[in-house]
Amino acid sequence: MHKIVVAITGASGAIYAKCLLDSLSQLQDQIESVGVVMSDNAKIVWETELGNQKYTHYPFNFYQKNDFNAPFASGSAEYNSMIIVPCSMGTLGRIATGISDDLLTRAADVILKERRKLILVARETPYNLIHIKNMETVTLAGGIICPATPSFYSKPQSIEELAYTVVHRVLDLAGLKNNGYRWGKEK
């Protein structure tokens, strides 16, 4: 059973967070716990891009950005994965330099120090050298950079289907069985 932290930052790409939360809602048989932390900007971006506040409708535990009493602020709570989706370059930079100034960056620090899975769904284009070096630093520390770069093999017919091509890869990286497209297999 998985214990997962989902962090949502203010980078463009709220559709990825929505699709991830939708997927996690459907994979409850594999999950013991999901804790969610959203930045203030993430809520604004969600409302701007998706036109709603449905992030409040998910059956998960939501924590405020400065709630250091959240269970995943400590390694002893044994959360085994953290997914930051979308991951802003500012968040990536704070994680890469070890700045734990809020619950999101503290949780990422905990996941890295405990040698558990940290998956950052980077959402920026183009990358500058600072972004690339920060990605290298996080990768060397054990994190996984999974850019929000959709694939087209499955011939997605909507923006949501396109977003799921990334989300299914993220679920794979987190060790969750899902029905994402598999190269060479017919659906």
C-alpha cells in the first residue's frame, strides 16, 4: 500500500494535477494515504485554467502550506512517494538548494533524505541553464525529473487525454498499476 504526498505548485498545467488526483481517487485499492499540499498560486492557476475550485472535492487530506505538523513533514510517517505536479522552477530551485521554507519543500527534503521516490513534473519552457543544473542536482540527490511532456503514441483526442499521457508515466514511476497506454500493446 502506498502513502503518497501530492504537491501542486503555481506553474501552468493544473490539468496534470487534476488528472493525477482523479487517477489516485480511482486507485484507492493500492493506496493507504494521500496527503495534498497546494501553494496559493496553485489554487489561482487551477481556477484560471480549469475554471473551478474542484480541488476541494477530492477524498484526500489537504494541508496548509505552513502546516509542519502534517505527517509527511517527518520521515517517521513513512510516506513512500511524493509527486510535485506541476513543479514550478522556483520550487525545483528551493528543493535543489535544500531550502525547506514551507511544507512542500520540507516534504521533498524528507523524501530525499529517506531515499524515497520524489517525482517532479517540471512545467516550464524553455529551460535555462539554472533550471537544468537544478534538475541535475535533484537527480543526483535521488529525485526523478518527469517533464510535463505529453506523448502522442496513443493518439489522444482531447487535452485531458493528452495530460493523461504524462500522468500515467508518473503513476508508473510511483509504482502504481494503471491502465495507461503501453507501447506495442493494443488496448
